Amino acid sequence: MQYRPFGKTGVNISTLGFGCMRLPEIQQEDGSFVVDQEKTDEMLRRAYDLGVNYFDTALFYCHSNSEIAVGKALKPIRDKVYISTKCPLERVKEPADFRKTLEESLRKLDTDYVDFYHFWGINQKAFDEKIVPMGLIEEAKKLKEEGLIRHISFSFHDKPEALKHIIDNAPEMETVLLQYNLLDRANEEMIQYAAAKGVGVVVMGPVGGGRLAAPTELVKKLGSEGLNTYELALRFVLGNPGVCCALSGMQTIDMVEKNAVVASLETPMTEKEWREVGENLEKLQKFSELYCTGCAYCQPCPKGINIPKIFQAYTYLNVYGLKDLAKNTYQGYLKDEKNPGVTSDACVNCGFCERKCPQHLKVRELLKKVEGVLGSL
Ligand code: SF4
Ligand code: SF4
């Protein structure tokens, strides 16, 4: 296992982290779920034996049972590992709720302290309108002084410029957990920025949330024959020198062992190889007929058409050759239970999207074409 300095925290973490959001579960007769503790113990201990020292959970993972299972599995080796968990801001109605939420996690984890306590899944709005005015960073600092948390962290879901905003305005934030993989490189530049500022970077979804776990044509397209797709994906993420750790939501011992092999490579990818893969990805995108960067400047469409989402589904097919992923993404969009996707049938030709698109895409024409292809998969 390789280890990297985790920003300025003074901690060295393993380049493979265990994401405990998909632990094996058993459904009870009453329909509720419990985590399969025996399998979890085996997997987490195997990961530890292979050198993994970073374990990431959250209050609500695995039907809110992940923290309990992780706490039990890691109890005998608590002082040898780093535990990361997260505070859901919807729980925080007043500053004191931040502490209460941590205390709940400590009870569930059966530990006296959390190594990395995250503001969970924040964006610029949550930062500007809740964390700052409510004084939650001050609350986190108090918890740190009391030893209940060792480091202040955040997990992030927003545009890259929002990441810069948070890092620049909250020097107390020591580590960030963000999305980055072969299919989504939006945060690439900001990873370098965070690293330069001494903020430790952990990547969630290094194999695209499992989308790159199975063999695909992508490896061939990127000129990396001889590697499995998951291996290329993991090597690519760890090939970025700004990344400290790739968090994988492993579900079997086999996955743990395979990922650990990649994370044990001294050089998962040379700088030259890493640049080449990046360049090849860009070429694949740029020479495709639809080069949508996913910037979302075309949003909000007044009729609610999620243009970036529809184009993303098409990009999976057209650029990466990932037919099943394209189909599932488009169908998932159309059939979303809470918010069923709107198609171009609703378009009223206002032209807003085309005026805003920095790629000068003929959005309306492309939507029709793309939906035709996606609908027939
Ligand atoms: S032109 Fe159609 S797709 Fe574009 S913003 Fe207007 S309604 Fe939405
Ligand atoms: S503005 Fe253009 S490039 Fe950006 S998401 Fe919309 S269609 Fe894609």
C-alpha cells in the first residue's frame, strides 16, 4: 500500500480508502435492513491488513447503520486507523445541533473522537447561507479543541469555482472529499489548487460510482490496452499528484484485494501517461459531434429540460462507448420518481440555452437528435 501526506494535516493516509456506503446488508422480515456485520468485519479487516488506514462513513449510509457497523469492525484497531464521517446540514437548525449530530455519530461509532469530520455534500449556497452565518466553522473549531474531532473537512458537490470560494474563505477546512474520475474531470484544476493550499484531497467515485467497474471499450479508445477499466480508472485518479486517496465503495473482499494491488503501485501512472490519457479523453470529446462540457450555463431551462443531463447520457455512448450507462442514465432521468425528466417535446423555443452555451451548441436541434438515439437504445 502506498501512503501520501494528507494536505497539511500531518497525517499520511493510504491511497486506497474504504468507502462504507455500500456495505453488505440483509433485509429483515419486517422489510428493514441491517448490515451484515460478519462480512463487514471480514472486508474492513482485510482492507486494514492490506494497508488501508482511511475509512469513510456517514450518518445515513446503509439505512443509517453504516457507522454502527464500521465502529464495531474497527473497534480492535481504532487507534491504528482514521475514521471519517459527515454532518448532514439539514440536521443543523441552530449551531448547537452541529455538536449534537457529532455526538450521535460518536455514539454510533462507539468511539471518543472522529478523525475527519465533514460538512456533508456542501455547495456554495450552503457555505454562504448556512455554515458561515451560523458560525458552524467556529463550532467545528471548538469540537477540535476539545479533541472530539481531529480535523475539519467538507465533502463537495458544486461547480469547481465554488470549491475555490470555500477554500479561500475557510482556511480552517483541512481536507475535501470530491468527485473526480475519467468520466468527470471538472474538478481537476481545483484539485491542484486545493493541494497547493495544503488541503488534503480524497476522491469519491474514482471508478465512476461503479460505472467503470466492468470491462469497456474505453481502455482501447484511450490507448491503454492491457489494463482493466477499473484499473485504468483508479490509476488515472491516483496518477493525479494532487489526490491523496481514492475512496472506493467496496462490496467484496475480491474488490478490496484488486483495488489494493493498484493502490500499492509506487507509480500508478507516470506523469507522461497521465497527461496522455487526459489528452486522449479531450480528443475523444472534442472530435465528437457533441462537445458538451456539462457547465450548465444553459440552465435553468424555463421548461425544466435538464440539457446537461441528456447530453451527458449521449456522451457516455458517443464518446466513451458505454451503451448501458447511456441508456440507464437517460432512463433514470426520464423515470426519476421525485422529479421525472422533461424532454425537448416541452421546448418553447425561447433560445435561452443557445445564447448561454459557451460551446455554441445548437442545443434545440441536438436535443431532438440525441433523444431519438437514446430513446431507441
Ligand atoms: S430553447 Fe427550449 S430547451 Fe432551450 S432553454 Fe428554451 S425551452 Fe429550454
Ligand atoms: S451550456 Fe452548452 S456546454 Fe454547457 S451544459 Fe449546456 S449545452 Fe453543455
